[in-house]
Amino acid sequence: MREQTAILNSNLSKSEQEETLSLLSELHGSSHLTQRDLALKLNVSLGKTNYLIKQLMTKGLIKARNFSNNPGKFKKVKYILTQEGFKEKFRLTYYFLKRKESEYRRIKEEWEQLKFLVNTVGNDDVAGIDSGEFNKI
């Protein structure tokens, strides 16, 4: 199942992986959230939330449990991460952090190059930025 999950998620874009990770993280912290609550927290549409939940259920990463048996009232559903869901959450977290670390290093390198350029040019006003601002960091 783990290999199947990894294969399925390898087809997802970075944003879809991040949405999946966010959804799994929210459900890990609060299984009582409704789809509407999740949509608001994730800043995605209710339809997208429903789609993501169905995909995660199909993959076996979450289960839905009814906890309201009161006839005539809306069913209350609790979304629970499965063991595979926990594994996938940690896997996605690992790759998310690796990607962010890589972005950080790239931006830091660009910043260092800009600082060097400003200090080398000796111009106190390169593109409206005071070279003293670069040296504060």
C-alpha cells in the first residue's frame, strides 16, 4: 500500500501535494472538522475539499466515521487518518521541508550575490536601496 500511495502522489503537482499535506495535518489535529471548516482553514473551495477527501479515502489514507445516529438530522462525520495516512503525512512533510530548504538556500545565495554587488559597486543607492540596509542582515 505504501508503494501505491507514493506512486499515486508522484503524479500530484507541488500545490496538490501541499494541499494534501495541509488536509492531512488538519485532520490529524482535529478529526471533528466539517468539510466546510476544512475548506475555510485550507483556503480552498468546498468542492476542492470534497474532492481531496474522496481521493484520500480512495487511497486509504483517511476513513470517515458517522457519529450521529439521530434520524432527521444531518449525519455528522469524523475523518480519521489511517496508519497509511500518518505515513503519507510524514512523507509529504519530509519532501515539503526538503523543497523549502532548497528554496531557502537558493534565495540566501541570491541575497549574498546582491550584497556583494552593492558593496563592490560602491554605490550607496543601487535601485533605491541603501547599501547600509544590506549590511544589517
